[in-house]
Amino acid sequence: MRRHGLAGRIRILLGGQTEEGGVAAARGLLKGGPLPTAVVAYDDDCAYGLLDTFRRAGVTVPTDISVVGFDDSRLSHLLNINLTTVGQDAPAMARLAVQRAVARLAGHRVADREVILAPRLVVRGTTAAVPAPEDPAGGHGAAHPARGRPTGGAHKRGGEAR
């Protein structure tokens, strides 16, 4: 966000790695003024708590707010959750950890103490493009009450108007 000139819009809330942590973070966002355009959760469990709390409060995901988890856990694939998440190559992580542990136990020096495995973004149904700002010449319609974003007009997501 800093790289894109949005440093002033960063908000970090305590959430943690449980659904309850996500619930607490969502409640804080709901009573803390306008909602951000998106939330990146600590992990998928935290994201489930966010999703559930937002939906119970009448906040539509992803129209009102996008939610991204981390882990690409088994539940994130379910249709009723359909969570956009960041996936990791767990088999490669495990293989590297075991190889290094075995090498160290055998007395070999492990050259690379740090290995970075690239994560992948798994886009599903909890994220959408941020709607275009209201056009001063007649625009997209009234601003969304919770976000100050337009509610009218078609917004593009994944090549489809919605």
C-alpha cells in the first residue's frame, strides 16, 4: 500500500489465528467508521470469522468489502465460503524442512539457512475490483453509505459486468 501512495489508509487490527479473532476484528471494523475496501486476514480461520460477522451484519462480501485469507485451507474451497486466499506450497515446505533436518543430523552444513517459496493468490468469490470513483460529471450513482463508493452502474470483475 505504501508503494502505491496509500500509506495513510493502512489500518491494522488485532485478529489472530482463530475464527474468534476474525469476529473481533470485524466487529472493530463495523463500529470504527467507514469500511475499508478490503481486509487481508492473518489466515483462513480468521477470514471465516470476518466473513460470518460481516454477513450477519448485512455487509455483502465482496460488494461492500473484499476478504482475503492465508493458507488455502480445505474449507476455503467450499462453495458457501469460496474464500480468496494466499496459498503456500506445503509439500515443498515439508520436503525442504525434512531435507535440512536430515542433513543437519548427518553433520552436513546447510548452505541456505533461508529459502523463500513464492506464494500464490487463489482468487475465488470473496474479492472484487474496487468500483470506479464517482464521476463528477454525472457519474455512477449515489455513494455507498458505508464506504463512500458508488452503488449504481455496472462494475467489472473477472471480465463480467455485475
